[in-house]
Amino acid sequence: MQEKLKELLKNSYSPYSNFKVAAIVVMKDGKEFNGVNVENASYGAAICAERSAIVSAISNGYRNGDFKELHVMVGSGKIGMPCFICRQVISEMFEKNCAVYCYDTNGNVDKYTVEQICPYPFNSEDLR
């Protein structure tokens, strides 16, 4: 997975921050969807790699509960974590025991569960 993520980092559109991020979501049926961060001069219009990959899966007919794991790589040489906007989307689409793998470009990886990175999710129950 690390080599796929390294290659995917090249597709990041990050001319403002030069902070490249790549993500791959793996579905329970084995299908994979890629995502990269895409910046915009209006920073609020940017999209993170994690959400890009998740939205791609949803656009292809998948729904919450269909997601198996998430793989994220930051191109800075450090292990990066999903931002809190991404964590909100992750907590909506992934079951709490799903794996989230966070890589650096040097071969290191940290593994978490969704519950570990989203211990107190805001979800549909909060809207009732």
C-alpha cells in the first residue's frame, strides 16, 4: 500500500501549501478508491485526500458500512493524521472498529481504529 500511496502523492494539487496528502479507502468487497488533497486559492474550497477518496467511493454507489479501511500518507516525511473535518466523515462512513493506517514516506506506519481517532463522534443520534 505504501508504494501506491507514494505514487498517488504525485497527483496532489497543493500549490499553496506544498503539503501533499494521498489516501486510499478499501471497501469490504476489496475495491479501492484513491484520493488526494486538492487546494484552491480560496482555502475553504480545498478538499482533503481522505474525503476525496471517500466521496469517490460514495459516487460509485458505496454507502456507510461498506468501508473496510483507510490508508493515508503525508508527503512531508512525517506521519500525518486526518483533520477533524475528515474524522467527522470517517466516523459517518466507517464502523468504529475499522482500521486507519497513517504512513510517512520513509516506510513507517501507525495503525488506529476509527474509534481511537474519533472517540466522541457527532452522529445521527445527536440530531434526534
